[in-house]
Amino acid sequence: MASESGRSLSARLAGAGVDRRSFLRFCAGVTATLALPPQLAPKVAYALDSVDRPNVIWLEFQDCAGDSEAFLRSRNPSVADLILGMISLDYHETVMAAAGAAAEKARDDAVAAGGHLVVVEGSIPTGIPGSCTIGGRSAEDILRAAVRGAAGIINVGTCSAFGGIPAAGPNPTGAVRVEDVVSGVEVANLTGCPVNADNLTATIVHFLSFGGFPARDRFSRPLFAYGERIHDTCQRRGHFDAGQFAEQWGDEGHRKGWCLYRLGCKGPSTFHNCPSVRFNGGTSWPVAAGHGCVGCSEPNFWDTMSPFYDRLPHVATSRFDLTADQIGVGVLAATATGFAAHGVGKVVQHKVAARREKQAADRAAEHAEEAERAEEAARQSATAASDTQTGEVK
Ligand code: SF4
């Protein structure tokens, strides 16, 4: 790897106490998260060890710093090591040691070099002149300058991607999304409140391994993370299909882990991989913890998803009516069918959950084994080539 330190990623990781096996396991896991075939895990490992670390500028505007928090508390220490090994985080107001002119210079130097990644957290206030000013420059100016010559923009969280909470009515700051201010640079929107750090890691790995962002939907969200509806992969789905719903917070259904649709869950109209990737080191996610999905990764959140505790068909929306209603009607029909068709919901639920868990475990094991096999084959081939060469010299 032609990094500034002249050391490959694997060498830097070895120096930090991360062994090769852990690195390969990480590559296999991230390949699985990206929904890529396991055969590509060795390519990912090779690419991460061969590319230059990109300069990364992390900008914060109208936000709560929740995405920075998610990033800093990513899955486990070795992943944090990996991230720090893969990128050169040149500017991040919350975590950088430099301040004042030195910090501004670090950012400007990274921009001058070009080919950098810009990570944006928070929406851009356009209704209040001079708001979010840093070093005498407004948020809008800082953003425009930072993306000049950039290789890509990663919007972390719903605020930078769609406007988010600051843009909710009546939007007193005139908050807009990043793509309303700048254009002409490839964008990946990693929505959610906050972003899932594992999805951020996977997107960066894809960028480094394949020279660009993963395939995305019409909202520029990577399909590997936003290609499936939460409702379709939810662990409570068996209860939905069986017509078993929590009706009140703390009632028997709620205590038994039944479906939260009637308590306002927005999972049927939300696309995200929360049920499989989860948060806090894969520990849990809101629906598993007993609260309905609030639809935070969708456009026009929060306006289109509140009131949070109303059922979907009753959600008042100004710009999302058709979709919400259509889904709501579909949900009602499915619910009725569920009541009529299934009397043995628990059995269904257990079977579905067990099948999904087994599939996920099988996939992860398959990816890891494939990576190790490819590594071993490469090692044997290198040894054979070396033996041949030695023989020729003799
Ligand atoms: S309505 Fe919500 S809790 Fe129920 S199955 Fe769908 S996503 Fe899960």
C-alpha cells in the first residue's frame, strides 16, 4: 500500500495487534454486509492492502453529532483500528486535536490535494444568513469549498441526506439537504438517525476496493443497506403474519414480543437493514428493544412519519400520502389475511426467525472460509513460485 507512512494496511494493523486472521474475518464480514459473493472477500482484502488511504473531511452542520457518536463507537476496537487504518481523517471538528487556523489548514490542504472523500453530518441552513459560521465562512460556503475536486460525498444520517429533523415543518432555519447545495460529485446517502457505523464502514470499503460507491436506489442510498423493507426482515414478522399485535404499551402482547404495528411501527414503509445489522455491536435495534420503527431513514422524516404512535394509515402526510395510504391499505389487508389464515403464529414466528438466523450464520461462515481458503491458496502459490526461483538460481 502506497500510504503516506509507506506501510500497508495489514502492516499497520499488525503493529496495532490485529492479526491477519482477524483482518480476513473483517473483510469477509464486510463483503457479506455488502451482499457481495463470498468469492470477492479476498479481492476486498487485497484491495484494502493495496490502495492509498483517501483523505477524508468530515463536516458537521445542523446536527446532534449522533452520527459522529455512532462512528466513534463502531462495532469493536479492531474495526475502529481498521477505519483509522483505511482512511486519513484530516478534518473532524469534534474529534480533531488541531484547532483554529491549523484545523482550517488541514482541511484546505486535503481539498487542494483533490480526490478526497467528504463526509457530511447535518443539514445546511440556508434561511439564516451566516448561520453555522466557522472561521468566518457560512455552512454553505464551507460545503461548496470542501467538495471541490472531491471523489465522493457520503452523507451520514438523515439530516444531510434529506434535511431530517431540522427541515421538519415549519423549518425555521431553511434547512436543506446536501444535494440541494452542491452537485456534480458522486453521492452516497447513508440515512438513519443515526447512521449505522457498519454500513459506513462497508461503504468506505466498497469505495476503496472497487473505486466507487455501491449500487444505490433513487434516493442515492446503497441497496445493500436500504434494498429491503424493515417489515420484511423484522424478527416480529411472524407475529404480524399470525395476527398477534401488542395493543398497549406493557400489555401481554408487548411483553411477549408481538408485532408493534398497532402501536405505530413504521417498519412497513421503511427501508433499512436494521433488523440484520443492528446497533451497538450488533446487540439490538429499536423494534427488538420493544419500540416501533419510526421510519427515520426515509425522505421527509419527520413530517411523514409522525405522530409516531399512530398506525400507518392514520399518519398525516403532506408529500407522502399516496405511498403511505397504499402501504397502509396493503398492511390492513395483510393483517386481515393473517388473522384468517394463521392460528399457529408462534410456530410460524419461531420457524421464520430460526431460518433467518441460520441463513445469516451460514453466510458469514461461508464468507470467512472462502477468504481463508483463497489466502491459503495464494500463500501456497507464492511458496511454489519462490521454490522454483530458488531452484533456477541453484
Ligand atoms: S409492523 Fe413493525 S414490529 Fe410488526 S413486523 Fe412490521 S416491522 Fe416488525
